[in-house]
Amino acid sequence: MPGDTQIGKATENLFVIEDWHNLCTQQDKILMAWNQNFLVITDLEVTR
């Protein structure tokens, strides 16, 4: 998992980070849900 410094450098000149939250206690659940949503969406795109 990248740290905040790595994310900041990678997104510099691409995005403006305006609000940053520490989701440490829920991070695993959030990332797993995002991954599942991504898989569903990409599968829909592939099957169209």
C-alpha cells in the first residue's frame, strides 16, 4: 500500500488533493469493496 508521500508525488500535477481522511480501521473493507466494484464494472465492459 503506498504511503501519502508516494501518492502525492504520483498524482502531482494531475490531481489536487483537497481532503484527506485516515481510513485505517476500515481500509481493508473499503479496498475490497472498490476492488469488487471495479471487477463488476470491467466485466460488464468486456462482455458488451
